[in-house]
Amino acid sequence: MSGGKSADELKQLGNESFSRQEFDEAISLYSEAIKINPKNHVFFSNRSACYAGKKEWSAAAEDAKECMKLDPTFLKGYYRLATAQCEMEELDGATSTIKQGLNIDQQNAQLLRQLQTVKRLKKNLQAQKKKQQQAAMSSSNRVATTQDAAVNKELQELHGQYIQTLREHKTVEANITMAQREYRAHEITNSEIAKLPITEDTRMYRSIGKMFMLSSRDDVNEHLDNAMKSEKKRENDLTQKQEYLERRLKSQQQNIQELAPKQ
């Protein structure tokens, strides 16, 4: 509360608190003075300085703008606003504020020094951003290189798996052909035997590896039937494996195409 004190008395007390860096007390006193006389630009300028002391830059900027609004010729208002804008990294805004002040007094030493400071800050900020961009690009390139190496390794592994599957497929294909040939040979033999006028007592020879064994017709027929069943089963099993390998080949081809670099 003002306690009956005038706005100027509150301002003086605020100045004393400010000099002791008692910023909260000074802000309270300047705020009381503003309630009494809201048209005094100095009160807003001084309170802006207190907010700056607390590093509350947004509040400092608002009071500085109000100060400039009340008295556009008061150069401290421009200085305080530009200071807050610099701290908030609004460097283009700070430059514009300082130039507005210099339009009033081109030789104002405080604003001229501040303009050089802003230029230096902009240069440093640009250099920092450029360095960050270069670091980001370098990091991105390292990640891309690592990813490329991983993809190439995976492609090599997939190619190796594809070649191995292709070899298995060719082997199975050859075995199917062999089973079909054996089945056909047994079938022809069986058909030829059926044409012969042979009695049940007639003996004939059947092969066992590289040897021949004297056998009855029934034994030979039974042997041929069993051999044909065996070859047919072998062909069916191999055909199923062939279909499985063909599906695997197709899947491996798709994986290779997805990983391969796009032209």
C-alpha cells in the first residue's frame, strides 16, 4: 500500500530498493506509483529495469513498450526494450527497436553501442546455427553410412541364402526326374512281364544291385509293385519340397528387391 505517499515518493523509495537489488520490493513500489499516475513513462521504465534484474524478460519488454508509448522520445525505453529482445534472442526485433531510437538521436552513444552488440550477437548466433547444422549433417551422414553398410551386409547374406536355395531346388528337380524315370522303367518292365505266357512255376531273374537272383513271377511282380510305390512316394515328397523351395526363392527375391538401392 502507498500509505498516503505520493507517486514521486514511491518512485524514490523504489529507486532505493533497486539500488540495493531488492527487485521485488522495487517492483511493488513502482506498481503503486503507476496506480496513482499511470501516465508517467519513467515509472514503467524503472519497473522494466527491475524485471530485467530478475531476468523476467517478457515483463521487462512489456513495460518498456508502455514507456515508449507514453513518451516516444524517451530513449531509455528503446534501450530497455532492445535489451529484453536480445535476451529473448529476438535480434531482428532488437535491431529495429534500436534504429527507431537512433532516428530520434543518431548520436546516442548507448544505443550505438547496443547496436554493435546486437550485430555481434547475430553473427555469433548465425555461426552457432551453422555449426549445429554442420554437426547435424555430419551425424546424419554417419548414420546413413552405417545404415548403408548394414544394408549391404544384409544383401550379401540374402544373396548367399538365395544361391543356396537355388542349388537345393536344382538338386530336388534332378531327383524328381530320376524318380519319374525309375518309376517308368519299373512300369514298362511290369507291362512287358504281363505280356509273357509264363506259368506260375516259371522262374525269372530280377536284379539286386549288380547281381541277379532267380525268382518266381509273383516275387518279381511284387518287387516291381513295391519299387513303383516307393518311387511314386519319393516323387511326391520331392515335389512338396520343390514347392516349398520355390516359395522360399520367391520370398528371398522380394527381400532382395526391397533392400536393393533404387535406381
